[in-house]
Amino acid sequence: MKIDHDESAAQQRVESFTKKWFTVGLSLLQKHTSDPIRIADFGAGKGEFLELVKNDFPTSERFGLDYSPTNLKELKQKGINEIEVNFDEITPQTYKRLEALRGTFDVITTFAVVEHVFDTNSFLQLANFLLKKDGILICSTPNLGAYQMRFFSLFEGFPYGEGHHVRFFTFPRLHMYFFFNGFRKMD
């Protein structure tokens, strides 16, 4: 079952603060926002990115959304506001539980998470629900159209189902999901 797999992965995961997408995410935050910000990280894991945010945005309000008990405990220990959300089971009750946070976030980040979620539309609709009207969504995911992925596919076959990824995206396909869920590309 996916929940068991994700929890096992959380327990075995080693913290890393040097992922390239964290560097790019921080750069985008520095370019488009200023301290203080209210930020939510979807699929926050152990909170590494939110810890990095604290260094550059010391008065920020940080929230980590995850559903792994291991990750939620880790977030709480780091002083990050932890919110339990299973992105594969977003229901009307999820929205009811999060109503007080509706439209309150300046930024939502999600790094290497969207490819693990079964319902991309529900995932992005929740982000839109929580973001301020002029809020920013920063998302990273493997790009199936990238040369590295094409090279891999040449020798290993199509990577669908690799690890616990449930889908892969090309940039145009992901952009289409954003567009149909109310997002627009920043200049």
C-alpha cells in the first residue's frame, strides 16, 4: 500500500539541505518576495527547505504539510507548524479542516512531490485554495522531456512507475495542469 511505502521511505530518508531544487526555490523566493512571508511546503518531508527559508526569511511563518507520522513529528521538533494532509485523499473534510487557512499563504512550495500524487488536479486545487490571490506556487518535478530522462529511457525503457512515482510530466503537460487549475506563469 502506498501509505506504508511512503512511511517506510520517510523513516529511512536522510536529511539533505543541498538539493538543487532547494537552491532554485530560495532564489525564486528572494527574487519575488521579502521577509516576512507565510509559506507552506506541500510534502515537506523532514522540513529541510523550511529550515533554509528560516535563514533567509527569519520572521517567516512556516507550515509543513505531510501525512507521514515520522515527518510530522520531525517538523514539530523543528518548530515548523505541521499540518497532516494526505494528498491522495483530498476530500471536502480536508477543505473544512483547513478553512481557517484559506487564502492566507504568500507562497506554497512543493519539491519532487507532484509526481507522487494520484490526483494532480486536487493537489493543485488545494494549493489554490490556500494561496492568497497574488500568492506564488513554486513546484519542481522530474521532466520527462529532459535529455537525461530520454537517455535513461533509451537504455532502461520508459520510467513509469519507477520508485514510487505515479506519473511523470513534461513541461507543457504540467503547465496545462497549472492553467486549468487557476494558475498563471510569472514573468
